[in-house]
Amino acid sequence: MTNGTPPPVVSPVDLAAQLIAQFAAINEAIASGTSSVSYDGKSVTYRSLAELFRARDDLMQRLIALGLLPAAPSRTSVAAYNDGVAPSDYYYDRYSWRSWR
């Protein structure tokens, strides 16, 4: 507050647009290898690439919390080994390998 005037109220839509603009600008800076980011008439210079990555990760978590970015899906992988049996003889039914026969 300066001189008794309250800070301007930012609508959720404007806040989301600002966060997305910051996120896009940081991703562009990372892709180009620079440590200076400009968005919305503002400019920020980060000290290192690591600091830029931390800022991006922070913004990403905010965007995920607001529902503006999807959370990373969990990944599951299954290892299959060939013991001389043709791969088409078996299928995986979510619990174990089963024979088609």
C-alpha cells in the first residue's frame, strides 16, 4: 500500500494468464539457453540455469494446483523375457502372464 491506496485486485483469470505467460517465457529462455526472461513488459534475469529450472518447477506446480496443467501420469512398465516361447502364446491380464491355449 502506498499513500493509503490498496493494491489493485487481480481476477483469477488475469492471474492464470500471467502465470501461463511467465511459464511460457521461462520455457523459451531455457530452450534458448539465456537466463533473462521477459513477459508482460517485465524483465527478470536469473543467476543460473538451475535457478531458472526452480522457477519453472514452481510455476508448473502452481499451474497444476490451479488445474491449468495436467499432472504427470504415473507410469507402470512390465518386463517380459523370452524363454523360447513365441510372444503370441501369452498375454498379460493385469495380474500375471496367461496362455492363450
